[in-house]
Amino acid sequence: MAIKFQYNKTSLNNLDKQLKIRLRALPTLQNKESALRAEVKRARDKARELEELLDKKMRDFDYMVSLWGEFEHNLIRIKDVKLEVIKIAGVRIPVLEDIIFEVKDYSLFARPFWYPTGVEILKELASVGIESIFYSEKMRLLDHARKKTTQKVNLYEKVQIPGYESAIMRIKRFMEDEENLAKSAMKIVKNRQQNMEVEA
């Protein structure tokens, strides 16, 4: 990224301000990046743990496969999923607060004795599955924010800060050269005037 500047004090002051802003912001961005990295890892681990738990629970209930044919498919449904939004390192993340199930009325006497247990099993499986999806989404959102923050850190560290420092150095050198030339010119003029006075 080429930084535009002019060889004068105003441009030097503006570049200096921009450099200071970036130098002050860089540690905050680095902290945000590391916090997001840790949160992404936590969310990934939790999502993986929940997926494994769901697989385990599904295997645990394999013995009931023949019974599920008797189960009424529209007996239970998810009525609502309550969410809360929290901020993690400045990123808004939905958090699962509660899952509300709706169970149709059914006769305990007309249905098999295991129906209430079946309803509870389905609630448990659905809850774990939904929570797993939420952690996967949390991981995705946090990872996206982490990538953007990493890009900004890299932009500051590798492009902008060195660019501003280089531009400031060039302006200072130019101004020093200009000052040295002015002093040299003044010395030459002074020497000429002294020589002219001596001759006169």
C-alpha cells in the first residue's frame, strides 16, 4: 500500500498521527485476535463433544429401533427455540437459552407403556442436536471475526506501520537535506560578502 504524502511539516504531522493511532490500536487488535482464537477452539471442541454425545445417544437407543415404527411421528415438535445474544470480543453471538417442545395429548392407556420414555428420549436427542448446531454456528461466526481481525493485524503490522515509518523517515531526511542546503547556501553567501568587503 503506497502512502501518499508531501515533503512538508503538515504531511509529517498527519503521518505521525496516523502512525500513533495504529501503534495504539495494534495491541488491542492482537488481544482481540487471541481471545477470538481461544473462543473458536472452545466452540469447536464443544461442538465436537456434542456431536459425539449425539452419536453415542443414538447408538444407545438402537435397541428401540423396532419400537419407533409404532411411534406417532407428529406427536412431538419443537415449538420455539429461545435465543439470547451475547458479545464475545465485540462479536454478537446467538446463545441457546431454551428449547420449547410441544407434545400432543395422547392416551396413556391406548398407547404402549414406553411412549412417555420415547417422548423424553426424542426431547433429549433434539436438544443435543440443536445445541450442537448452535456451537457449530458460534464457531463459524467467531472464526469469521477472527479471520477479519487477523487480516487487520497483518495490515497494520506488515503494511501500514512500516509504510508510515518509511514515509516519515523520507520526509525527515528531505527536510534535513533542505535545511543543510539552506545552511550551506547561507555560508556561501556570507563568505562571498566577507570576500567582497575585504576586496573593497
